[in-house]
Amino acid sequence: MRIEDHTLNRLFFDWLLPIAIFVIIWIFISRKMSTMGSGVLNIGRNRARIHADDGPKVTFKDVAGVSEAKMELEEVIKFLKDSDYYKSLGGHMPKGVLLVGPPGTGKTLLAKAVAGEADVPFFSMSGSDFIEMFVGVGAARVRDLFEQARKKAPCIIFIDELDAIGRSRGAAQMVGGHDEREQTLNQLLVEMDGFDTTSGVVVMGATNRPEILDKALLRAGRFDRQIVVDKPDYKDRVEILKIHIRKLKLGEDIDLDVIAQRTPGFVGADLANICNEAAILAARHGHKAVMMSDFEAAIDRVLAGPEKKNRVLSPDEKKRVAFHESGHALVAVNVPTGEPVHKVSIIPRGVGALGYTLQLPVQEKFLSTKNELLDQIAVLLGGRVAEELIYGDVSSGAQNDLERASQIARAMVTQLGMSEKLGPITYGEEQRAQYLGVSGGTERNYSEATAKAIDDEVKRIVTDNLTRVRHILKENREHLEKLTAHLYEKEVIYGRDVYAICNVPAPDKKEKG
């Protein structure tokens, strides 16, 4: 009996007990992971977030600056609200709507607004949510997503960052390939081409890299309607600012026109950040309301970086920087097409900026003439020439100015055909398509002799403007010294002071168009 008891004990402790412990741990882990929505048994289920029907809905009133995109999406809303009308005419809604635009322009917000206007369920999922280390999981999640969507039709499926799974197939791949991504894309293509056009499911996608999407994804019958959500212009920025300042307690001196003029190229996310930064600065300074000075400081922080209060310049360096920035401002005031000077500062900011001269456009421009580009080069050279005129030598502070002036001059010669010597010809072919202002680079397609002629012409444009700027500053040296003395004392001066010192009438900064 003792031997049998010993055998049973060994059997229990050596085999049955470890197996029982293993089973208990397995059950515990499986249940724990299942409650998190990522258990082994439901790893193929989609991770789409269904926005609550009883929560605050986003509508077109919450979206500004994309009037053209709103007009395009009105048809989607009408279809979701009254699909029977389209069926009676024998038509159907496009299966997919692709929102294309730079980051931060409000593509996701626009998709939510469409769902809010149509009052339908909104499935939101990022492209990267489909991808897992296990091959086949992404395809399973796509199937599950569309199955759930059909049950809640009419509804909207929104896939953000579509390029994460929609990248073109057949390109060079890493060792081992991208089987999981390709299977996910293939399943998405099948679902979009296979589900009934009358089911009331509208698929919306968003990307800022449409040029890399697979052609099969963009063909008719899938994402067959593409809507560009571009950067807002001046008037759109004003409307966007009106939305973002709703929750702010504003001072009486707030001027949205000036804020919009100071933020060319900013998208909706940037403007929201400006408003938040202004509120933070107002709290830091103990203001009872957000003042215009807080917005000015917030824009300066975003554009040039935070103030470097610990970076103390010596009196000689501070004087040189003051002459440098005054040179920029004085040339801007005296050239025919110079944009109005708004602000001049010699307070160090960011990584290497010891000062800056800010100009505001009178109008939002989409074209630049040859004379306007030459005047831009002249303004950029004003700081270097001012140092040369006063000190007899130059400093490293003009490095960025020279780089930008050279870029403009080279673009005039090689891309814009503005050189009389080389004629109206472009030099350098684009390697990849240019989209949303991002160039794929250029390759050289001209001879060594032409390359030398281009270099000579770029040098001539810059040196001619150097001579021109020297003449302007020599004629206005008295104004240059007065402007520098005032800037050295105040550290920050505004356009009205610049024009008063230079005896030039200040232009109207309100947009006339």
C-alpha cells in the first residue's frame, strides 16, 4: 500500500498537478485577454470604435474652411438619409469616398461631421489597427468590420491613414515580404467590390499620401470619389479661428484678421494649437482674459520657437543683430512690392534665431511675379548689407538669408523660366509626381555647359540685388541708424513704428480681395 500510495503521489505531483495548473493559468489568461478585446479567440475581430449615438454629434457647424469638400459630401449625406430616392432613379452612391489632404486639415473631423449630419452609426478605425504579426488576422478583421457594418446599415466606415494597408503592391519588399499587409488589402478590395451598393454602407478613407496607394483601390467601384481637403486660405483661417475661440475668454483687443494674416500655410490643427498656446500664455501672465499679445506670443513661439531668456547677447552682438534686422525692415519698406512689415524683434528664439523681421501679406497670393521675387531676394539680403555698411564686414548671421535668396534665384532660372539668358525653359525633370506641395526631387537632364550657365545666372541675380540693396541702405542710412537705436532699446517694435521712423505711410493690412 505504501508503494501504491507513493506511486499515486508521484503521478499526481509529477503529471496531474502541473497539467491542472497549466489549464487554470490558460483559462485565466484567455478570459483576461477576452475582456480586453484582444483574446486569442477573437484576435481576428475588428477594433473599430463605434461612436455613441447619444453623445454630442459633430456636424458641419463644427467644421470650417472646407466649403468645397462639404459640397461634395452633401450627396453622401442625402444618400444616407434617403437612399430610396436614389434607388428609384436607378442610381447608387459611390462605394468609397477618399479624403486627400495634408496632415491636420480636418479629414477625420469632416468624416465625423458627415455621420453626424446623416445621423447614422460611424465606424472609425485606423489602417494600422488591421495589421498584426500573424498572417491572416488583418483580413479577418476586415471581414468582421464589414459584417458588423451591414447589420447597422445605413452607416459609415471610416479608415484613417489608409496608406498603412493600401500601399501599392509589387514594389520592392523587405526579406520575407509583406504577406499580412497584402492579404489585408486584398480582403478590403474584395469587400468593397463585393458588398451590395444598395446596402447603405459608405466607406470613407483618409490619407495624405495618395500617390503610394494601390491603383486597384482607386479604380471606379471602390474609392471612386476623391475629395481634396487642402490648406485653408485667409478667409477660411478666420472661420476656423472663430470655431476654436468659442471656449476662450477673449479680451477686447482680439483681431482675428491679423491672426489669420500672420498664419499663412497653417492648417486647422495648427490654428487650434495657436489658440491653446495663447490661453496657456494668458494664464502664465495672470491675465483675466486672452489678449492679442498672447496670440502674438503664441504665433511667435510656434513659428520661431520659445524665447531664449538665458541666451544673453553681449552689447556688441545685440547692436549687430539690431542693425541686421533693421536692414531687412528698411529694404522691405523701400522696395516696390515689399509686403508690409508687421514686427521686428531681436529677442533670441528657437535653436539659432537671434532675431527676425515679420512681414504680413496684404492679400493671399497664389502667384508671384518676377519683380516680386526679386524684391523678396532684396529683403533677404538687407541684413547682410546693413552689417557690411556699418561694420565693414559680415557675420554668420546671414547664413539662412543667403540660402533662401539662392533658392529663389535658382528656382527663377531652372523652374520658372525667368532668365533672359537661358530663356523660358525648365531644367531638371521631376523623378516622382509632385503632390500637395511635396516634390519627389529632381534629376539633372542638362549638360555641364548649361550647368555652368545656370550657376552664373543665379550668381548674377543675387549680386545685382546686392548692389541694389547697397544703394537703398546708403540713401537711407539715417533711417537705418534711427531704426536700429529704437530696436536696440525696445527689443521688439511693430510696423507702425517702422513706417513712422522711415517717413513712409503705413499700408492698409486688411485684405482687399
